[in-house]
Amino acid sequence: MANMDGALDFEYEDVLTSSPVVSNKRKKVIGLDDLLSDFYKEKSKLVEKESKQAKAQKNYNSDEDVNTKEASLTEVIDQCQNQMREISGEEDMSMWGMRVFGNQKVPPALDFPELGSCALLQSFMKNELNSLLELTSERGDTFLEGLLANGWLLKLAFTCSHVEKSIATWAFNLMLYSSKEELRTSACDFWCTILSSKDEPVLIDWLPSYSELKGALEIYGFQFKFSSNREPLLPGSNCGGPPQNIGVWIRFIAASCHVRDKQSIFSTSEAEELIEVIVCLFLDHQLHGLVLLLYECLQSLISYFTDKEWKTSCNEIGKSLACRVPRDLNCLRAVECISGISTRSKQLRSAVANQFLLICFHDKATDEEGILQLLISINVKDKSCDLFKMYIYLVLAENWLLVSQMLENKPVINEMWCLYLRNCSFQIASTDLRSFASKVRNKASYLLQGTVNK
């Protein structure tokens, strides 16, 4: 009987089933981890070998050789840093800024015994309500300060259409010298509102003179006679001033210019000096927060002159500022702070720039052609050429010629101006690493493009 569980005949002929059994022992497969392990072992041996060689070599090197190598490396690094400063425009670190205020003087005492006899205070003392207020002449200052701070003194002035001399001088001195912000601000509001009022004119028994205002500046420590060779003041430097009352002083000057049609507080020469003072205040970094106030005051002063006075005063202001302000970035700041679209603002800006140029060239030129001829004669390709001065000249010439629209009326001046711009633009290579080279070239190229497009 056949075995039912045995293999069939054809199954013995199958190769797969009849092949011998494979042994469980296999050859080891080399993986990626093994390769990395071997690599780092060899790398470690190489590093160890180099370390031993370096230690052996160090024993043969003297301290002098090491110092020489360090010095050489330091020199190379310094050269690279200097080149990087030139390329990145290190000249931007040149700052404008002047020390406008020095040490302040002791302000006058704010004692006004004459207030006790003023009519306004006497009327309050005689009033029936004084039994509640218990107002006396000794407490007059305190009472008036309260009226001033809450605005009632101003309302009384408009109601009476009159301000007594004692009240006027008292409020004026509080404005200029009080250490209390509320009092000096209220006193300034009192004066400026009365001076600027046209609908409700108020009779004022006393108006301050220029000497009182100039005296306040002297107490503040303002430098009226600072030298044109004075070193610029950088932000963060320690110096005297500015006084805390300078803001109200500026506001009062602006308001005083509005009453010329009624009464001239300043003479022509005094108004010229005030413009110079305001321009100089623009140069003090510590007054940067008062720029808008300074601008408004400057515009008021420019409008103070009559047309006949302005023609002469404009040049006089330019000459005085050119002698007062250094011929560096401060003179550019002085020119550019005279902004505005009015004809007088443009005339003053052009006149000041022109006077700065004349001073820069030591008055070697007397007219437009002479100045431009001196500018054209400067060889900007010469390595000894001071491109910082060239930048100063270029910006001053721009404000002198373009602001006054002189080029439109004088073709010869226009041609000389274009030639000067081409010299500055084309004769300074883009690879020139001298300080201010890129500034002069780019500025001239921009101005030349605008001139050609016209």
C-alpha cells in the first residue's frame, strides 16, 4: 500500500526542494557606520600626529618670532579695517554742532514790591469778596500768580483793555527767569496772546527793549562772541546750558515781531542780530527739540523788515554769520536751517551761502564768475586735494546758485557751474577711497543730471 503522506515522484526532481541546506554562518557585511568609525579613527591619529609636531616645533621658536608674527598680523588687520572704514563712509562721523551756551549767571531776584500798589490788586482788596479772600498787599504776588496760572489775569487784561507797567514787568521777568515751568509758561502765554491780538487791542504801559532781551541771553550764558575756529560740540559733551527758559524767550521774540505795525520793539540792526542768534541756536544739539519753534521765530524775524531794509540787511546777516560760524559742517547746517519757500527766505539762504564761500576763499573773488573760476581750478584728481572742503564748497555753491535761481538769468554762470559739476563727477573714480570722495562725486552727478535735464 502506497504511503499517502510521502513525497510524490516529481517532487524529488525539484531543484529548490532538493538543494542542500544553507549553513546559518554568514559573512559580515560592512555598513556606513563602520566606514565612518574607521575614518574618524584615522583622523584622530592624524590630528594627534600634527599636535606632536606642533609641540616639537614650538620648542624651537623663540618669543621674539611669536611677537613678530603677531605684530605682522595686527598690521594686516588694521589695514583691512582702515580700508573698510573708507569704503563704508567713515566720513559720516563728522558731526555739526556748536557750544552755543556757556556758564549761566545768577538771574535777578523776582521781588516786585510795586505790585502792592497796582490798580488791579487794589480793586480786589477793596471788593466785598475780600473778606473771604483776606487778600493783603503782602500776599499780592501769590494772588496774582494764581490769576496768571489759571488764565484769569489774561481775561482781566482783555476786559480792561489795559495792562499796567507793574503787571507787565512782573510777568515779563517771571517768563524769563522763573524756575517754575507753570509760571514761566503762563507768563509767556499772557504776553504772546496780548502782543498777537488784533481783534481786541490792549494798551500796554510798558514794552521790553532789546537790551532786556539781550541781557537775558547773557544771563543764560549765550556766547555772543564765540570764535569761528571754535571746535564743534559732539552729542553727549558736557557744557553749560541750555537754560530752561530759552523756549519762552524764543516764543516772545516771534510774538514781538507781530506788533511792528503798532510799535517797533527792535531796530533794524537789532533784528539782524536776533536772526544771527536764532541761526546759531539751530547749531546746538541740545536744542534739537525746539527746531519747529526756532523755524517759526526765524520766519517771523525775516518778515519783520521792510522791503527797503531787507535788501541791505540780508547781506549784512550773511557777512556776520560767515564770520561767526566755522567753515565745516556747521556752516552747511546754518545755511540749511534757513528754509522756507518765501522769497526772503531764499534770498537769505543764498546770501549766507555766498558769504561763506567768499570767506572760504579769503575774499580772493568778488563776483560770481570769480568764485566759480576758483572752484573750477581745483584739481580733484590730486591726492592731496581736501575732498571734505570740496564737499563744503559744493553744497554752499548749490545753495548760493540754485536757491536764488541765478542760473536761469546768467548763461555764462550756468556753463561754469556745469563745468564745475563735471569736474567733480567725472574726475573722481568710483574706486577712489579718499574720505568724502563718494559724497562729492554722487552729489555732483545728481546736480549735473538736474542741470542737463533742464
